[in-house]
Amino acid sequence: MEISQEILKQMFDYREDGNLIRNGLVVGSKPKVVTRNRRYATTKIKGQHFCVHKLIYMYHHGVFPKQVDHINRNTLDNRIENLRLATNEQNMSNRGLFKTNKSGYAGVCWHKIKQKWGVNIGINGKIKHLGDFVDLDLAGLVSIEARDLYHGKYASKV
């Protein structure tokens, strides 16, 4: 089913807190879609499920996006200023630390055999090794600089 910006604006009102309102009720207030431990608010339109953040993006920009990045990484914060178009790689660049991360820096892990901190970054779907460092803070700085260089505004700040 195709949906247009015009139809969205007839069906919903947008609130500045990032909610869509239909018939006086907030839609998608209970997240129903769980993807890789992330929750997304959804709603049904004519029997088809839609992610609320994609509807809000279309509501404001007139284009139904394939991928939307939540700038602050909170997938339930659907304020338009927190949403931006992104490729899959850009969206993945703006993720938080893995639960298994021990260094406190994205892309930095301890190599037991080398007894050094290794720095890796994902670029165009491939992993690039940036070096091994004795000093954790130096490894973290290399990781941060590389993410800023390669991922720009989509680089996670952790």
C-alpha cells in the first residue's frame, strides 16, 4: 500500500513531542516492533503496519524513507529534529557500545596475545584495522578521530 504526505496529514496530527495523534489518541505509544534489541513504535493503516518514525519523516518531508536514523539513538524519540535520512552504514555508525565492550570506546578491544588495545573501524561494509596501542586513551583517540573522518555527522559519540 502506498501512502502519501497528503493522506498522512488528513489522518494524523503531529505533536512537537514526536507523537502522531489520530482521533485524539497517541498512535504507536506502545512499541510493537523489536529489531536487534531496539523498539520501534508502530501503527496500522488500512491493515498494514508502519513504523511511526518513518511516517513522521514523511509527514514533514513528503518522502517515505527506506532508513531513518534517530540522532540521539533513542528509537522512541520521534521528534522530527531527532530524525534524519541515513543509509544502513550511516545508521550503524550511530549505534552505542556493544554490551561486551570493555574499553569504553567504539572499535577498541583488548588483544590478549599482543597485550595491546586494537582499533578497528567499519568502512563500506569492511573492517579496517587501524593499529595496536599500549595506551587505552591513545587507542580511543584514534578510534574517535577515525569515526569522525569516515562517518562524519553519523559517528557515534561514545
